[in-house]
Amino acid sequence: MIYLDHAAATPVDRRVLEAMEPYFAEKFYNPSAAYLPAKEVSADYEAAKATIAHAIGAKASDLVITAGATEANNLAFTCLKPREYPSFSERSLAPVVTGIGRSVFATSANMLLERGHSSRLLYLVTEHDSVRRVAEQYGGEAIGVLPNGLIDLEELKRKITDETELISVSLANNELGTIQPLAEVARIIREVKLERMKRGLKRQLLLHSDASQALNLLDINVARLGVDLMTLNAAKVYGPKGVGALYVSHEAKLSPLTYGGGQENGLRSGTENVPGVIGFAEAVRMAKEHLNGNRKKYAAWRKILLSELQGYELINKQHALDSFVVLCYNDVDAERLVFLLEEKGVYVATGAACAASKGVKSHVLKAIGLTNEQIAGSLRLTVGETNTEEQIYEAAKIINGVIEGEYDRCSG
Amino acid sequence: MIYLDHAAATPVDRRVLEAMEPYFAEKFYNPSAAYLPAKEVSADYEAAKATIAHAIGAKASDLVITAGATEANNLAFTCLKPREYPSFSERSLAPVVTGIGRSVFATSANMLLERGHSSRLLYLVTEHDSVRRVAEQYGGEAIGVLPNGLIDLEELKRKITDETELISVSLANNELGTIQPLAEVARIIREVKLERMKRGLKRQLLLHSDASQALNLLDINVARLGVDLMTLNAAKVYGPKGVGALYVSHEAKLSPLTYGGGQENGLRSGTENVPGVIGFAEAVRMAKEHLNGNRKKYAAWRKILLSELQGYELINKQHALDSFVVLCYNDVDAERLVFLLEEKGVYVATGAACAASKGVKSHVLKAIGLTNEQIAGSLRLTVGETNTEEQIYEAAKIINGVIEGEYDRCSG
């Protein structure tokens, strides 16, 4: 088996699971309980949060632990809630889910029309659904990308108005691996804020970034990147599923998504997922320890894939995470390829897993200007810790074989 | 060590952990991915949901998996969101959390004044914070309890108006273990609905119940109980922390708390916590299998405690789960008792863990009419699977000794 879909899911590392294990059955106490063993669990939990925070140059108290990146992204956008004038109405924008089967989403365009003024929220058109769908709830406006997948900074500058309060740009895209120039976006934001200050306009302007895909591949420091809100995800970096975090700077004022016992500074109630956070911390520690080694290894594997594979067009040519290879084959149905490769024990993706499962064409590949035919022939290969160099060569051979077979079938 | 705080947290059972383990590092695939091993994981996940649902007489598609009971309670209350006329405004009611340290909650009283009509939501005054705090967000009105902890059904009947849409009553209270007469509440609701129908008034009237504490101690069937929404929690029944579920009947129309990839029928986006749900299902399976045995065992232990312990006043005399013994000692500070017992290896609680950790006096004990002094001297002992009969005798001896010491100290 050769798994080349590490952007969709990563296995929990052995050391992560070992770190978690004592917290399932032995140190299982409720961190809020009054007796010493519970207080020790609480201290371990806080120490784990500090480890995660430290890895991005923050403090434990700057983090809100969530059930994953989706919740963290949703929580980040609540900075748009406590507003003086009525531009966001939960009542009219909330999609109604009938029974629990069908959901109807209001569109961002409709809301803009209704509200008749420019948007408080700008987000990159290539963002993951957990940003896009939330952005639509807030009537957000999309910023386009250049054909290389990078944010169109000129469009960003044009679209920032006095109404703008939040800009959301992922650190690395989940379909292409494209690394966005966040520090540059932060610089633009600083200029706007300075200019607003001169005019006496007091309005927040925050930068949010979903860094789910990047934590084990880029050196992330919230101050250097200039972000106010940042989403992290354990499950993409060999940590457990169901755990994520939101970094929250002192400038960002959030509202809870859920209410209850007041855990996580009142922003995220519920008994703490102690084993999950202990595992997350170990995953982050490992990610940081092996950052440079992994990058070199993945860059070498990317090179091997690009030289060994045949007859493809490379889509993510530049600015991509080393672990991402996105290809396109002419006149080939990628969904069929996934199936044929699966039969030979090679697991790859056609796009984001959640989009793919719904048969939706990738909005990311569309945004960078690919034709429908190119999109239909696109494969995403994401290498990772389950792979070896030998596997990479083997995968290239298998993919070449399957592609040849497909071309023979079509011409035959 | 004798752990008598099973209402605060339970250890993950060995068999639960064994069931989860393959899903951390082997069957780690994203359930939304297109290749076979991922589809197998997806099938296992759905089967686990079916097991959980089956235990309460429901189908897998009736469940929304959440990160725990708090999120499930919050999600349940979204049935109040899609309303035609403006009685709930997210903008004005959302508490603003400044930085991430301080939070300001709007009070239910203020909201009622602002809105100038009776409440759409009734909830039991003794509910857990994860119901109470959400209820306050929606301007909910509390229903009192009788001195025995049971819902005041007459007050409930009086408070139901044409505006009422949701009634939230936990199946068993988390501080007293009081089992509420849910079927009776459901009967009252049916009568009101029938009467409304006759008058042509089309307005939902739903019954929500937080069953977190009861899943392994009561035979729960959603149809028999007559609930439309029910909250379940893995972490209270020897399953993993960070996993819960909301049962949603076809009558209940909810809005998502978070948006994203559209998992859980669009109501709860985010990559599924597969190991967590597998573990939850195993915990539920075990709970059902050992239901009668456990009840008998815990009832016997409760009897032992009541006969061996000395000089106490029993608070939860009737209608309580067999595992709950809530006591009160005159002129003794229960917080000091927790500390003294901890030193002798006996772990008990003074109230709900999250309330206790904030030094807040129990609203539950207050609601059943206890004086401040009684509340200050109250202990909650909750037995469970970590205990043996020998431990129960031993715990009673240790508690008696500590109490004697305290009385000696005071009189000495």
C-alpha cells in the first residue's frame, strides 16, 4: 500500500499515541475537579497547550482548543459578531436544515445585495469549505488568485474599504499546497490601519489564517506572519482527529460558538479533551523537531515524482509545500484513475476529500483558471511520513502504467 | 485510591480503547476520501453511529455527532433560530469576550424585558451550565423544582404559553442524580400541541433532554420518553472525552453551529472523529449490556454507604440514579473535606466539577431549598466501574474518620 493523500488525513504517530495513552484510563480525571490527581491532569493539559502555543510563538492563554480546524475557522469569524450597526443578522442568514437531511445555504451575493454596502469580510477564493461556507454566512467577499495560485494582492488592496474588518487567507492551500505571502498581506493591513488611525477611524482589521496544512512543513510564528487569528489542526500533522486550536491575539474579540461550563476562557465550553490535546502537543513537538528534515525529504520526493512520472501537466509549479504534487492528464478521468490506482494499492485524491465525496468540481482548480477538462483530469499527490523513497519510485511506476493503460484503452 | 466522582469523569474502558486503537494509526483514512480503505472507515463510522442510535431506539441518520454534551446542548437549542418574527437577535444577545479573558453575559431578565413577551424556551432550573448558559442566550425562562428535585409540573403547565417552542429537562440531574418524569412532561406537551392544533396555531413545541448522566443507568428509548432532541455524552459512560451526540427527531429543525465540509447532514462540519465515535459505540454497547447488573450493584453500594456513613443528612432521598449519594454534614466545610479525603486517597466532589472549580455555590442545591450552610457542607459521591464493594466499605470508614476528626477539631 502506498498512501499519497496525507493532505486528507495522517495516521496518528506511534509516539503521539503513546503520549495520549495514560490519559484514557489512568489520568482520566475531569480537569475541573478539586482533588490533586485532577489538578495534575489540568496542569498537564495546560502544559500541552503551552507546547502547541510555543511552536507558533504564542502563549497557552492565546489558544482556544477546538474539535478541529472547522470549528476553529468558525470561531475566528465570530470577531465579526459584536458590531454596532446591523449588517449581520443571524436570523436571516442562518441556513435552515430541514429534518436533518437537506440544507439550504444563502449565497454571499444575495446578502451583499440585501445589505447594499461593501463587505466586512474578505477571504481568498481558494479557501477550504470550512472558511468559504462560514464566510458566506457573514456575507464575505472573495478575493481572487493569480494563475500561480497566489493571492491577487492588487485585488485585495482594491477591495479593502472602511467597512473591512477581517481578511482570511490560508497559509497553505489544501488542494494545491500554495504558500500564500501572508507577511505581505499583513503589511498591507498595517498600512490600512495606519491610514485609518490618521483619519480617526476606529475599526478592527484582523488577519486570519487557516494553517492546517502547514504546521509540519513551514516555520510558523504568529508575530512574523502578522496574523491575529490562526487555525491549527492536529489531524493533519500525525495527531488525533477531533482536535484543533485557534490562536487569538489580544486585538481579536470573539464570541463563543457554544456556551456552558466556561472552559477555554469562556470561548469554548465543555470538558477538555485531555488525551486529544496531549497528543496534539506531541504531534506539534515532533513536527517542529523534524521540520527541516521533512522538508528536504519531501522536496526530494517531489523531484522524483516530477521526473519519473510521464505525460502530465504540472499544476502547482511554484510556491507549493514540498509535499504537494498536483498534476493533470489530458483526456483522462481522474476519478477513474483514483479507482484504478486503488486497485494497485496506491491511494491518491482528486481534490479536497470532502468536496470530492460530494462530486463537486474543485473551486480551487477553477479559480486558478483550469478548464473543466483539466479539472476532470487532475490528481493530488501528497507525500508524508508513511512513505519511503522506494514507495515514491514505485508509485510513479504504477501511475505511469495506469495512465498508459488508459490512453491505450481510449485509442484502442 | 477510591474514586467516587464518576459523574465528573469516567476512565475509558479497556474494551473501548481496544475498539478505538485500530482507527488511530491503521484505519486513519478520511471518511470522505474516494478510495476503498477510506470508504471502509466511513462504513465503520456509520455502523458505530447506528449502534449508538440503536441503544436509544433511533437510526444512525437521527444522530449528529458532536464534540461532547455541551456542543450537543447548544446545537439542540438552534431549533429556536429560524423564526419568522424577531425575538432572537444574535447581534444583541451574544456575549462579547474581550481579549480572551473576560466575558460578559447578557442576562435572561434583560432580554425578556427587551423583548416584552413570554419566553420561547423553558428549562429546568437545575440544569447543567451547558443548558443554562445557552438558555440565557435565548432568553429562556427557568422552571422550578420541588424540594425532592423533581420538576414542578404545575409550574411547567402555567408557564407554557403560545410562544413556547422548546422545553429542556435533563433525564437525570448531574449533581443529585434526580431522574425527571420525562414521559409525564412529554404527555403535557402532547396535550398542548393537540390544543394548539385545534386552534390552528402552527408552532413547534419540542422536548429536549440532556441524558449525559443516564445512558448507562437507565433504559433510554426516545419514543417511550417522548423526546424530540436528546443529548448523549461518551465521556460519562467509560467512552472517550471529546465525543457526544444529539438525537434529532424529524420534527426538529436545526441550524448548524459551524459551517464547512457538510458532514453530519450539514449540521456539524469537520472531519469525523472516527476513533472517538468507534469508542463511543463500544461504550454504549457495554452500557446496555451491563445496565441491569450495574443498577443492582450501584443500588447495593448506595445502601452500604447510607448505612455505614454516620452523622449525615441525605439530600437525594428519592428518584435518584443508583450511583448518586448526595450528603450534607452540619458545620463542616465540604471543600475542606474534599481536601482531607484526597489525602487519604478518596476522591469526591462538592458539586459539578466545572462549577466547583470556579468557587460558585451550587445552583442545584439552592434550587431544592438547601440553606447556604447545608450547601457548604454537601458532598457528592458517585460510584462506578472503578469501584468494588470492599472499596465502598473502606470509603465509608475513611469518610467517617475524617468527619469525626473535623468535629473533634471544632469542639477541641
